[in-house]
Amino acid sequence: MSRYQRLFKRLEQQQSGAFVPFVTLGDPTPELSLKVIEALIAGGADALELGLPFSDPVADGPTIQKANIRALAAGTRIADAFEIIKQVRAKYPDLPIGLLVYANLVVSKGTASFYQRCADAGVDSVLIADVPVREGLTFAQVAKQHGIAPIFIAPPDASAQTLANVAAHSEGYVYLLSRAGVTGAETQMQAPASAVINELRAQHSAPPLLGFGIASPEHVKAALAAGAAGAICGSAIVKIIEQYQHDENALVDELTAFIKPMKAATSTA
């Protein structure tokens, strides 16, 4: 079984959903990035979704755009990002680690080379944010050849055919959007129509995780109540990094304190 499969099996036995935080690697600096990730794990993160710093993150709102700017301004290179992942993998061998990236980063030095690099670092999955499922099948084929699970996005207004394709080709989990648009806690999450989740499950999809606008324990509970297997939270966490980027101790403490109640909210017992 994959790390994702083992995670979801364990959580089901524990009557719990998954809480998955997102941060941009290298934010606020490559040196602090590892401590940020360790704070998330200490708070109770079940898996990680990590972004590679990129100059044009079109699926992201202003909060995560600024995280990319900070990481790049701090001199973070893609090599630095993969080195951080390697350190996380060495310390947490069972933790699922996913990447959220943009197509330019995948193809710039060769698609196969990118996925090999992911495999060498210990990455479990890759979601290419600006490539829909139909155009993403060639990427998915290469990903699977390197033991990397391809992740696809299920929009809230997706057709039955799109959901069938997402279910057929996503491994690890499905990224279910709570709403259309870009990332950001500025716009509240919307509980997805249970029909979308029911359709994914009818198609035997990987477990759906709800993202976009997840910013409070109440949002996490609503995601699970709608039938999602868990929740992904990014912008609310990145705002904490922005606020405390110049105070390492406060940054670690605030992140851990934020994650704990978010994870607690995943209990369905």
C-alpha cells in the first residue's frame, strides 16, 4: 500500500478525517522552511502539501502569491526545495508528501527528469495546478512510471464526465474545490454539494480532500460533514508565516497552536 492508502486506512480506524496543511517551500527562507514544516507536523498534520516557489502561481490568491515572492526573494532554488523535502522524508518516513506545482516547473528540464527528482526526494504525489485532467494524462503516465501518484482537481461545477475522469486518473487523493476561483482565506469556503462527493465515490475515486477557503475548525467539520475525507488548508497558515516571519520562536509556536484545533476538528467519533 502507498503512504496515502495506509494513512486513510488508519484514519478510518480512528474515526477521523485527514488534515493537510499547505506551505510554499522556502517561505520565509530556506532555513526556516524546515522548521515551519516541523511545526505543522508537531501540531498534528496527517500529510503535507508543499508548493515549489514559482514566479507566476496563477491558481493562487494574493496570500500564497506573496509566499512565492518571499521564497524567491530569499534565494530559494528548486534544488533547495527538494533538499528540504529530503530532510522531511528522512525524519518522517511514513508521512505522505504531495507537491502542488505549475506545468512550467515540470517541463522546464524534462518531465521524466522532474518526476525522477520527486521520486529521489521521497515525494508521494504531484498536482499540477494549471493542467486539467484531460491535458494532464500524459503527465500522469510519466508520474506513474516513477512511482508518483498523479492528483487531479475536481471543480465544484464539474460535469459527470469530468468527475469520472478525475476519479479514474487520480491516485492518493482527489483535490476537491469548495468553490471556483483562486486560493485564499479571504473568500469563505463553501460546503460542496454532496452530490459531487457521492459521484466521486460512485466512481471509486481516491479519497476526496476539500480545499480553498479552509480557515477554521468549523470549516474542517463542514468538509467532513459533506462527505470529504479531510481538508486542505493553505492561506490561513501562510498568513501566520507572513505575520511572524521575523520571529522564529513565535512563528513555530503560532503555527503549532493553529494546527492543533484544526486537526482536532477532524474527529468523527
